[in-house]
Amino acid sequence: MDVFEGAYGDKRRAAAISRLRERIVSRQSLVVRQLGGDRAGELAAHRALDSCHVTPGETVRRVARRTAAACVGRRVVVAQDTTEVNFPGRQPRGLGRAGRTGETPGFLIHAAVAVDADSEAVLGLVDARIWARRGKVTDRRRRPFWAKESARWLSTARNAREWLDASTTVIVVGDRENDIYDVFAGRPDNTELIVRAAQDRCLVTGGLLFDAPAKWPVMGQQRVRVPPRRPGEKGRIATVSVRAGTVRVCRPLHGGRGAPAEIVLTLVEAIETAPPAGQEAVHWRLLTTLEVGTFADAAEVVRLYRLRWRIEQTFRMLKSDGLKLEECQTHTPWRLFNLAALALDAAVRIIQLVDARDGSERPATDVAGAAEIAAAGALQPTLEGRTTRQKNPYAAGGLDWLSWIVARLGGWNCYYRPPGPKTMGSGWERLATFARGFTVGYDVATNGRKM
């Protein structure tokens, strides 16, 4: 079933958004003129994006349903973060304040992706919120928690727990901006948190949070893969010393209204003692609701926190490294927000497809629907050669199997000229187009004609 089937109150509207979704992935572009293919297609795309029935929230909910199906029975890390989309030197009307000075027009995206805790593979988009910041914030400390932008960290955790199946083990991971007392106090049931500490909080037992690990013994050393900080850099392997212990954190003077006077958490500290020359030493202080009794438990917390880089990778694919959302030519806020929601889903899917090139044990259903998978099975015999090396080496139904077929159809972003109409696209778009007209019994070799 198509992700958007029955969405937006009109099947034609849903079909137009579905076509946009596939073309963003295959053409890796957010220029509506290119996505439309011709003038009529461009106008149809603009009408769909401009419709009051098409909302970023509905788009995200539809995509999250497929992600939830892929997460059933798994242990999942939900990595969340916020990014700004800025338009320096341009004046799109209706956008908010962004940039360091707040003078650059732009908007914000807070998103969360599900990552398999064992294989470290991206399973899909879980939640997203897109908004423009209006005016200046006043009386920040007097406002209730749910009236602040920071409430997004807790609402995302709650949405993840609500939308994912009860059989899914959910571990929500966030950076230092996620270190909020109300988030720990209000975390959903059956949900664990791992947050990098930013506040040197007061402890019930006296002293400050950051000083506590100095009294604890080193539990062991761990090798950690450190992702690159910016595009073009290479990641590295860091050896860190790990300490862990239980802390009782006091409610802050400002904030935490109605929350307990104290919260019992586990603090895991990972310190790199001998960083390479010119490299900043790794120093992570991780607050978690998970129980840590052994070095293996502490090392697992550090490993799971490292998976947060998957949401950063998603934002890079959305922006500078991939789809270049900041360079799109759509200026109307409503259209732009709808396009951003589709682009966010596309960024996740591109990462999934690229990861699958090297082989994957995940099922094809994590990325494709039943129609695409059935179409891929029908097309496979026409793409294979006579020798063993020319045949698909992967088991049918796997993501690596699907990746091989898409690559043979034209690659992820390689243009092709199919028989018939002179349209251009990639292997994935060709598969999606064929799937829309595919029915059981379709003869690929004769293009559906009876001989």
C-alpha cells in the first residue's frame, strides 16, 4: 500500500504528493520545476503543496506509520535533534527569525529517526515538527514548560512511544540541548532516555554533578567511533575511560514546576585521555534512565549515545550534503514547510538506500511498499545475465536484494531513457513508476502485451 493512500482527503492530491516523494528521492532535487517534469506537472505539484489539506503533520504521521511497522519487536534508538534552515541574502515572506543574530529569515525543524540498536541501521522517520520563530521570547522563566520551544524534546519522546508498537523497546537519545529536568520527570512509560549533560546540577547528597565521577573508579576502556564534525572530514576511533554511578539530581530553582523534588539517574562519563594531535578530546557526560551495574552496561550506554549521529547525518543529507533545502526556489511558507516534510523523509530514505549498497540483513519492507517489492521481483529476471556473477546474489525480499535491482535499473541518481515516452529519471523512479501500473501476471518481457 502506498504511504499516502487515503491521505489529504483526496486520492488525486495524495497521488500528486506520492509522485513528488518518489521524485525527490530519485532525482535528489527540491526544485519543483524539475520534479514536475513539464509545465503541467510543475503546476500540479505547486497546487498539491499549496493545498490547505496537505500539512507537514499529516505527511510525517503517514511516514511514521511505515517506520513503526519496521520497528516491531526491535530495540530502537530514537535519535532527535533540531536544525535551522536559513535563507541569507533572500527575503522570503512569512518566515521567522533565524541565524545567530536572529536577522536571517528561516525556519526550524525538530526531527527524530529510528535506528536499530543492534545493527545501527536507520529504520525511518519517527516524528518531526516544522515551525518559524516569530518575535522575541519574553518572560521565559515565567512561562510553563509546555509553552516553551524546549517542550519539543518531551513531545517527540511521547510521540515516539505512542506511535511505535508496544513490542518495540524505545531508547530516546538527545544532545546537551535535551538536558531538561522536565523531560526526565515527564518521560513516557516504557521509554528510556540517554542525554548528554549540559547543566552542572546540584545533587541531593551535596556537591555538583560534574564533580561526582572523580570519586568513582574507572570501570574499563572502550573504543568508540567518533563521527566527523563537518563534511569532508574523516571519522576516527577514540579510546575512552569509562566511569559510571547513580546520582540524585535536585529540581532546579527555575523550571520543574510540579515535578518531583529529585530524580534518580545514572551518570556515565567517557573521557579520552590521549587524543591525536590537533583533535579535541572526547568527553561525554551521559545522563540515563537505564540501569548500569557493570562495565558492559556502561559501554552500551556510550555506544547507544553515539548513534545520535544518525540524525545529524539526516540533516546533512537534507541540507548541504544532499538535497540542499536552503537553495530551493519555493518561497511561500506553507509550500516550503510541506516540501521540507517530504524532503526530510527523502533524506532518510536516501541514507537507507545508500547503506544497503554494501549489503544488509534488513527486509526490503523497511524502505519499499508491497507494490515496489512485487514489481522488483517481476523485473529481476530481465536484469540478470546467464552466468552466476550476473545474477542477484542476495535472498529475495531483503533490502540488499532490492538495492541490487535498483542499481541495475539505473542507479540511485543515474539518468536513464526507458522505452516508450522520452522521460528521464533514476533506477528508483523507474521501479516506482513500474510499480504503479504493476499487476499480478504482468509480462515484463512483452511489456504486458499478449503474444
